[in-house]
Amino acid sequence: MMGRLVKLVVYILCLGFIGLVGYSYVGPFFGVDFSAPQKEIRQPVVLNAD
């Protein structure tokens, strides 16, 4: 009984991983944007070198 349960969990994990990888490849075709928002940040740096 425990062996069947372990197999079921392994199969579900494999299917979930395959689904996630498939979604990451097919997602942009359906308008999903996975890129991080880009914004320029300028900050002054003071160096205390003598």
C-alpha cells in the first residue's frame, strides 16, 4: 500500500514539473510576460579615500 502511495506522489510530482516547464515555454504565446520590470536607478556614491 505504501509503495503505491509513493509511486502516486512521484507521478504527480513529475507531471507537475512537466506542466510547469511546458507553461514556461508556451506562456508567452498566450500573453503571459515573465520578464522582470526594468527601471534605471541612479544613486550617488561617496568614497572616503585619502
